[in-house]
Amino acid sequence: MIIEPLAIATVKPLTELALELWPDCTFDEEYEYYTGVVKAENEICYLVRELDQYIAFIHLSIRTDYVEGATESPVAYLEAIYVKPAYQKRGIGRELLRIGEEWGKRNGCRHFASDAELTNVASIDFHTKTGFTEANRIVCFIKDL
């Protein structure tokens, strides 16, 4: 298993993994977005490769705006993490989180934050099992004007 930072050459496999996580997105939209992440100063992605197949990724950012539960800024933020189902329960997600925590520390962060949809029980369980503490639950509203 090899863990490598995102590069222009690996945007396509990352995009394919992202579409497994978010099937309602489009390839072009995600490809363009992650191409921008390659050069971003406050974002990074790492991919996991086993032999010639990419099987997992983590997307991290540094947030300086308000982050629920944080008492200091900047905050390392877990934007996304995904491990193909056939490779889950092998510690890959935990290793990616460890790398994310180290990246956050190197960038001056004292907090590592994330979020999950209220109905995403698997994600909430993963966060809890990997040491995250729930900071709040909200329901968001919108009204057309």
C-alpha cells in the first residue's frame, strides 16, 4: 500500500473515487475542482494505491472561518475521506486520518474538525471510533425570496 499526495497525474483516479463517494456529481465538475486542489496552498489530498489501483483518498483543508466546536484558528478540516468498500476495516481510513492530523499540526492547527450528514450513520460511527467528539447537531433551512 502506497500513500501519495495528489498530483496532476492522479487527478483522474481521485475524481473517479470522489464519484463513488458522491455519485450525484459530474466527472468534469469534480475533475476541475481537484485540479485546483493540486496547486492550492490551504488544501491537500492524499491517495492510497495498492499495486496499480487507487483505493482510497482523504481531502484536507485549513479553515480560518468559524468551525463548530473549535476554540482556535486555523483548523485542519476533513473535507472528505473514502475507502473502497472491499478495502474497508483494514485501518486505511485511520492511517489517512493520522496523516491528516500530522498535516494539520505542520500547518499550525490545534484542532481537526469534520462534519457528517445527520442520516450518515456509518460516517458518524467512523468519526466517533477514530477519536472525534461530536460538537453540535443542526438542521439547515432555506427559503426562496
